Amino acid sequence: MSTTIARPDYTLQEERKPSAASPVLSGSYWLDAVNGIRSVTLTITYWPDKTDESGLAAVELTELA
């Protein structure tokens, strides 16, 4: 699932999705020299048991410019 922004202030540089051999999700973005980004929030949510919607772990980090 991805979101399209009409005038993004960033460019996706690299994205790696998890696999059986390497269960790591990673990516990086380049910010444009002139951008309107004032904060960024990263939310990671993990459901160890997909059948139990209430049993989850979440971490959220917000960075302000």
C-alpha cells in the first residue's frame, strides 16, 4: 500500500522489503533542498499473532524541524 502526494518534498532513494532470508524492512528518502516538511512521524506496529487484533506492540517517534 502506498500513498501518492501531488507535490512531494522528498524522493524515495531506496526501499527493501522483508523476506525469509532477511526479515528487515528498510528505506531512505532524500529531502528536496526547498521543502515544506515541518515534522516527520514514524510508527511501527507489530502483531505477533495476526488473529489477535488487540495483542500488538507499537512504537512511534516524531521529529520536529
